[in-house]
Amino acid sequence: MNQPDDTEIELRQLLRPSLDGRWDDDELAELDPETAGPFMAKVMRDESESLGTRTMAMQLLVYLGDARAAEPLADLLDARDPVLRARAATALGRLGHVDQQSLDRLVRALEDAEPFVRESTAEALGALRHAAAVPALRRVRDEDDFPDTRDAARNALRAMGEDT
């Protein structure tokens, strides 16, 4: 079995929540996206990791702001755990920029079986403000069975300048 190197040990330390739930600004400033990004993507995809650890890895990927984070985040839209799917959608919205394939996967997530995943997805699409999502958001606004999901789609459309 491979022993973790010092960099991996330091990165793993960042995944342990502090008492106040925040990271040290100095530690974050020293993060190298070329090293931290792939490591966080690996942790995030690892089903043996706890939901909390995987969520922390998602948050660090978003913090790094690297567009390459979109693909591993979009991969989690197909995770078995609906909470993880919802958190991945939220993270994609916070990332602020996604490639077309990730955007397409996010739009498809509006059809998730879980209403709170659809709600998180609508919110993320509103944050991203891609015109390609408008028809799907309109459908959710008009047809979804759950009021919170319809409201999230309505708010996303409003954020995009669409009349609702």
C-alpha cells in the first residue's frame, strides 16, 4: 500500500473541520490548485469517504475556482446519495463557470427523482445564468409536483431576467 506523501497529509488536514467550521486563510492562500485540485476531486469521488469529508472536498474545489472542477462535480450528479447530488449541484452553481457537458448534466439533474435535488439544481442554474437552461427551468416551474422546486425554478428564471 502506498504511503501518503507530506503534501497529501497536509491536504487531508484541510478536510478536517475546525471548531468554528472555517479554514485558516493562510492555509488556503498557500494551496496550489495543480496539486490540491486533483487530490480534492479524488477524495470527493471516493465512496469510502464520509459525506462530510466529500462535501469539504467539494467546497475546497469551489474555493480554488478552477474550471476543471466542473467535471468531477458533475460526475457526482449521478451519485447514489441524493444529498451528495444536491451538494454537487450547489457546488457547480457556486463555481460560477462550467463547460457545456457539465451544464447539460446539470440541466438533466432537473429530472432527479428527489425534489430537493431538483431544487438545488434549479438554484445552481439560476446562479450560472446560462440561457440554455431556460426551457428546462420553465418546465420545472410549470410542471413540477413540489412547490419549493417550482419556486426555485421561478427564482432562477427571474435571476436570468426571464419573466415568470
